[in-house]
Amino acid sequence: MAGKGGRRPGAGRKPSTIKGIAKKLPKESAELLLTEINANSKWVTLANSGDERIQLETLKYLTDRAYGKARQAIQATVNGDPDNPLVIKRVIADV
């Protein structure tokens, strides 16, 4: 019956939660990890909100953060006149 119980390497309950894993990390790393996980759960909560406006704004924000915002056309004019666009020329002087 020898060898059927007692303390053995690798025996016991394994950490199944993030908090259990975070206990083994340095304090600063554990705090950062838990903060990020809490932030991600907030984003999931907002994305699953019952209000469609909140869902849309959350998804728009996350998409912009993931892929960057779309380019926007800029039309510069002189004195606000759309028929008189501002023209910028690069002049290289010979020195």
C-alpha cells in the first residue's frame, strides 16, 4: 500500500482562476493583469447591452482602436470660398 497517498510533486488543486494565477506573479504584474481583465469584461458588458445605441458606439470605438480611423478628406479654402481652393507649392531654393 506504500506510495498511494501523501504529498507528491504536482498533486493538489490546480489554479483554475485568473486570481489564482495572479498570486504567483509579481504584485505589479498581477495588478495590471487583473485591471486589464476587468476592463475587458466591461467592454463585453457594453457590447452586450440592451440599448442598441450603446452597442453601436462601443463597437465603433473598438473598431477604430483596432483598425484605426478612416481617412477624412480635408478641403482647405481661401476665406471660406469653396470655388477658391488653397494651393500650397513647395519651392526649393538653390543655395
